Amino acid sequence: MNKELKRVYISVDIEGMEGVVSRKQIMRNGADFSFARKRLAEDVNAAVQACLDSGVEEVVVCDGHGDMENILIEDLHPEAKLINGAMRSSLQLQMIEDGFDAVIFFGHAGAGVSYNGVLDHAYHAGKIYNIRMNGITMNTEAVINSAIAGYYSVPVVAAVGDAAFADEIRQFIPEIETIVVKQGLSRFSALSIHPTKARKLIYEGVKKGLSNKNKIEPYKLSSPITMEIDFKDSNMAETAVLIPGVKRISPRTISFCGDPETVFKLQTLIIYRLVDELI
């Protein structure tokens, strides 16, 4: 048993999984959502089993897509614990500060970062255009999540998604184990492998990532952090500057500078609680 791997965190978004190419699969009212959520649970279970077979004592799965109630707990591996439900303080890393030894992401390409990133976006496809941290564009959600995990000294050891997503996260964490389950052909089409083969790759990739944990440094941003968000519409910036300390630096761009914990909490407040309510 690996004594250095007691607790592992798995953060799950649905867009990166094999076969998912449109809103029919990712939206609750979509015609194929029920099939996609079942496949997602099976993919996650492959990662959970890899953790257990690597000697991990506790695996926590965080449902981080949409309303955050996508994985049915009865479909999840019985040895895993599930965080779900939208009324919480973190979008995709709730409880990460409680002490984990490694993180695994199921993710997708960032808005406009790569060619042929399937369903690429940054949190809200119709509302967020760009997010920058310390001047670096971080539209790939898993990259920002890596910085949040890094603040709590937790390394990201493996990431599951399409080829564009894999390339994007490797630019920030070169040693990470990336598990590619589809190749984007456009924003709404892809060449996917069969789910059975995808789960085999996920299992093997997660095991490899966990075995390389000591070679992967937590990804950290220098403090203080300056966060800038370009919104799609100007009214979003108008609303965000009602928060003390937030500055409006262009008609639809806001900026905030602070310590990492404050910046990450503010990001959740603006993107999840504030912007989500704006028309």
C-alpha cells in the first residue's frame, strides 16, 4: 500500500468524456443526457478503481458540471464518496482544503484556447469570454482548478478529456498524465474511442499518474494574484463592480488583486453566484 496516497480527489465535468459532442448530452433537458450521465459514472468508476488498486484509502468525487447533480450516487463505485449539489462555496473543488494527496480532473478545453476543442468554454459559454490570472489567460477550467489545488499543496496527477484539453493542461503541468478519449474535429464533433476502451485507458492512466505523484509539483500562482475577467456583455461588469475591491478596467472587463484564497472565493462568487443570475 502506498502510504503517501491516503486521500485522492476526483473533480468531474462531463464535456470531455468520449462520445459527448453537443448540448443534447450535457444539458439536463437534453435528449441524450440520461445516457451520458450513466457513461460518465462508469468512466469515473474506472478512475476510482485505479485509485483503490493503487492503495488509496479514501476517494472523494466532486460533481462539477452544470447544476452539479449529474452523477447518480447509486451508479458510483461503492467505495467512493460523492460531493454534489449546487449550493456550495466552490465550483469544482469543494473541500479540497481538507487535505488530499492528489487530484484527478475530468475536463474540457478552454474557450478559444485551441482549435477543435469540443464544447470549449470557460464556466459559462454565453457569459465569460476570458479569464486571466497574473496576466496569463486561463480559460481552461482545469488550469485554474490546478492553481486552487496548488494553493493547498495538492498536485494534479491525471486529466481525462479530449486532445485539445490534454495539450492545454500539459502547458502548465508538463508531468501530468493525460488520458485522451476523443479527438475534436470541430467544437461540436469528435472522433471518440469506445467507452469500454476509454475506461481501460482511464484506469491505466490514473494508476500511472498516481505512481508518478512525487515527480509532479503542485501548480502555484505567485501572490498576490491579479484576476481579470472579460464578460460577454457590459452589464455583467457593471454588476460585478458592486463588490468592494473589484475595479472596472474596460466596459466589459473587471479586475481584482488579492491573496489567493480571496481571489479564488471571489471567482466563485462572481462566476457562480453573481453572473449565473444575470440575463
